Amino acid sequence: MSNIKNKLDVAVARGLNNFGEHLKGKVIDVTPMDTGELRRSIYIKRATESNLTVEVGSSGAIAPYNVYVHEIPKINYTTPGTGYKFIEKPFYEEKDKIQTFIKAEVKK
């Protein structure tokens, strides 16, 4: 039984990581770009079979102003289609696809 659970956990982790990569791409697309540091700060913390959680975020070590840009609406973003809540908005738009990514891996 544990072999089946292990295989299932590995498949779920792969599905979560595939979704995380997908979401990271969507986040980068809507992240404001002035110098490019904010976009470079977007990271993914990958899921493992022992930790079925994936995280997409922005590193303050690379772009210490990331929280300010994410939370404070501004009118004149330099790149059209970008703006504040650049992590939150894509997540809410894409979250229903998580199951599809997991199903694809479990079916393999």
C-alpha cells in the first residue's frame, strides 16, 4: 500500500510543480517592469512527495520593494498589462487549473 501512496505523492508533487511553473509564467507576465529586478525576483518553491505544497512568490532579497509594488496601486506602470497584486491576480485567475495539472500526472 505504501508503494502506491509514494507513487501517488510523487505524481501529485509533479502536477503541483507543473502548475507552479505555469503560474510563475503568468505572474512574470503581469509583474511591473522598470529595471527588471522585480520580475527576476519571482521564484517557485517546488513541492516534494513529502511536502505537497508549491509556492510562487517574490524575493525581497532581490527586490526589497516587492511588497510595496504588490500592494500599492499606481496609475503609471511602465509596461502595459502589468500592475499591483501581480502575484495574487494570476493565482485567482488560474487556481482552478490545479486539478488539471495534477490529474495529468496521476494518469501517467
